[in-house]
Amino acid sequence: MNAPKNTIVVDVREDLREGREPFQRIMMAANTLEPGQDMELWALFEPKPLFAVMAGMGFEHEAEAQPNGDWRVRFFRAAPARV
């Protein structure tokens, strides 16, 4: 699956398979997002604890289990409400 140009893809599946902690890598990517950019995260499991961390940074998410058991999670900032 190709991500749109306004999406940064962070695939931590290999990190997890090799026992490396991917949190710092994920946070570095999240902190580089510009307005209008999303982050697409690929992981071996649903990263539920990360949802609260990212929500605290102003991100919402959509998570989707893949047929092979991996997870694709899109983190994005909600558009401001128009008055």
C-alpha cells in the first residue's frame, strides 16, 4: 500500500521482531510532522498504550488489523472546527 505524500510511514515491525524498543523512533517521527501531515505506523500488534500518548500530543487515530495479523495505525490531527 502506498501512503499519500502528506503521510510519514513508520514501520516498526522489524524492530519489534528483533527485540528493539521502537518508542523513541515513533516519537521522533511524530514530532517532525507538519500541519496537515499524518503518520502511518505499522506494528506487529495493536499499540494501545501509544494511543493515549499520541492523544496527549493532539492526535487522533484509526487502527486496522491486517489479514496477516499486523496492524496499520494512522495518526492525524483533527481539523479545527469551523464556526
